Amino acid sequence: MRKSTRPKTLAEVATISGDADTFGLAVPEFLDEFYAEPLPERLEEEPRTMMAVLKDDGLADATLAAIADHLSRQYKLKPPSWIAGPGRILANPWFALKSHGGRMCMLIESPPAFRERNIFVSANSLSRA
């Protein structure tokens, strides 16, 4: 079981994520922290690569780069250099929805930072309540 400390950086998201479920919980927790205080240093440190741990073909690694890129664009921050590094773009497209209609919708509305990394999600995928 992981600590209840919320990750304050994307690097911390990767550090505490030992499986897909933990990663899925850590990302929204990070987003809550970032939206409360959108500091560039929350994005700067390169997260460890997780493909070998999560066995997800690099989805988490590319997702973290997409998140950092998207938030940098949204908040007019200098994007961290690590987002262009190896393993930060998926070789094959990944869609959050598997239905044909869902895929077509995501092709249109996925934010550029995600599309550029072959990740197709809804336009509000990083929204928080």
C-alpha cells in the first residue's frame, strides 16, 4: 500500500506508481495539486520511465509527457525538455475508448499534446471537479 501523500510533481507520480492502478490514482492527485498551484517546477524533473514496470508499451511514459506538454501550453510555461525524449511518444495509437464512434470522437477532440504522442483521449481528460 502506498503512502497517502499526494504527488506534487510528475516525477513523484512515476516514483510512486508501481502498477497501473496506482498510476491511475496518482495522476488525478497530481492534477489537483498542480491546479491549486500551477508551478513550472512541478513539471521540470523528468519522471523515471515506467514501461518495464507497468508493461504498458510506454503508455504511462508518453502520458506523462503529454500531461507536462498540455499543462505547459495551458499555463504558458516553458515546456520541460524531457517531454521530447525517447520513449515519450507511442509507436502505435492508443484510444481511451475502444468503440468506433468513441475513436472517431477522440481523433477530433484529443488535445494536441496528446495527439502528437499518439494518445487519443477526450478534450476534458485532465479536468478535475
